[in-house]
Amino acid sequence: MKKIIVSGNKNYGLGKVLYETFPQAEFFSRSNGGYDFLDSKRVEDFARKSLEYDVYISCSYIPKFGQTNLLRRVYEIWHGESKKGRMIVFGSTADWGVKVWPYPTEKRALKDFCRRYGSAGSGGGPNLYPGNGILITYIAPGMIDLPRQREKYGEKLAKVDPYYLAGIVKWIMEQPENLNIYDISMDPVQK
């Protein structure tokens, strides 16, 4: 069985659904273990701890580019230690287009990081260099059906089922180690 580490709250939202799906996973957030990922010491502690795991799932929004910075540090540590494994990162379809608030810009930076460093996992390129074995998948759902979104928008907007997203994570983890899935994007169809 693969060991899974998650930056996310196992008591709320998508993190809660991931905890139901992967109860053996270890979750870290302000609510789970006192990990404030805006604190560089906690980021470093988490990144080093992640070496003990096969899969890292990033499913918490951390403002001020915190989610990207945490992923970057985990990647640097794994790469420096020649660790191989999967990183599954939740972003958002808000990562494209021009918006006037920081969230889409932060998610775009996260997506760009995943694409750039995820391709190093596969290798290739014009010189056919070998991959480093760090496989990164960026999952960009539209609005997820979570309590906060239901409270704000009610039933008037279609939303992505978080259990469906947990199934995608499971599917990614079941893929062969020689297959790198770069990204999956989806939006619910509005009626």
C-alpha cells in the first residue's frame, strides 16, 4: 500500500472526502497538526517529512502563493534526495483568463509550476534526457460541491462532486509508474 501525505484539512471540504477515501493518509494543516504553511519553518518540516511517503496530495488553498511555495519546497527536497513518487495537486479552472483578484493568479502560478517540473518527471526533450521520477499531476476542477459553495450559491450553479475528484486521485495513483499524467481540467455544465 502506498504511503500518502496530504496538505489539507481532513475535517472539511475536499480534504474530508480524501480522508474518507484514503483513511490511512496523514493530513497536515493548521487544524491537523498545527501546520501553518505560511510559516517557512513548518514548510521545511513538512517537505522533509514528505520524504517518508510515496504520494503527496496538495489540496489546500494557501494564500500569498503558499500552495505553490509549499509544492516547490517539497519538489526541491525530493529532487535533491533523488526521491521518486507522485504529487497530485489541486488547482482550479479559475487559473485562466483575466481576473481582478489574486486567487486565479495564484492558481495559474501553481499550474505553471506543475507543468514545468512535472515534465522533468518524464524526461525527453530534444536531448532525450532521463526523467527524474517525480510525477506531478495538476487537477483543475471548477466549483466543487462543498458546504461553503452550497451556502453561497445554493443549487443554482452546478458543481463538481468531491467524491468524483477523490476517484480521479485514486485512478492517478493506480497508473503505471512509467506514465506521467500532467493535468486534468473540468467544469460542471450549467443548465
